[in-house]
Amino acid sequence: MRNCIVVVQFDLPKRSEQQAIAGGTGSAPVYRGLGEKGLIRKDYLNGEAGTGGVYLWESRAAAEAWFTEARVAELTERFGVRPRLTWYDTHVTVDNVRGETRVNGVPLSIAAE
């Protein structure tokens, strides 16, 4: 099964490092709890182009189940601006922490068999 990456961006000014850390650690428990719903990883973004997050999901279906219109409305209310969501299917992943390359979520050595 291929993974799905969703990049969520808010057109907001860059926050200080302290503000970004406080915001991320404040909401992290919500995303930690989504592991059972298919969220593999979330990285928080903070830069000149805005703020947001990069979400790696087990599947597009899992991502779509989380990013409903109701969720987007909730985020809009919380941040005061509607987020921009960009969706990507990811077929090949290089994971240097695990020391492997995966094709559609399966380690290359297994996928080749």
C-alpha cells in the first residue's frame, strides 16, 4: 500500500522558535494519538512562507479520514486562516534511520522477491 503525504500550510507570519516549539508540543499529543488511525509522522513547519505541517500517512484513505471538511473548518477557526492542503502519493521512501528503501511501504529487499 502506498503512503500519502499531506502538506498543510497556513499563510501566517513566521513564529519565533519558542512560539513554534510551544505550539508544536502543545498539539503533539493529538497527533501521537493518531498512530492507530494511520498517521506515521508529523513534522511541524515554521518559515518565511508560513506555518503548518507535513503529515505522512499509511494511506490516502487514512489521510482523507482525518482531513475532512469539518477538520479544515476547525483548523481555520483555530488559526484564523484557512489552510492550504497539498496531497501527494509516495511510492518510494529512503529511510536513513532504518537504513532501508521502501516501495509502497515495503522494504525494497522484500518488494523485490
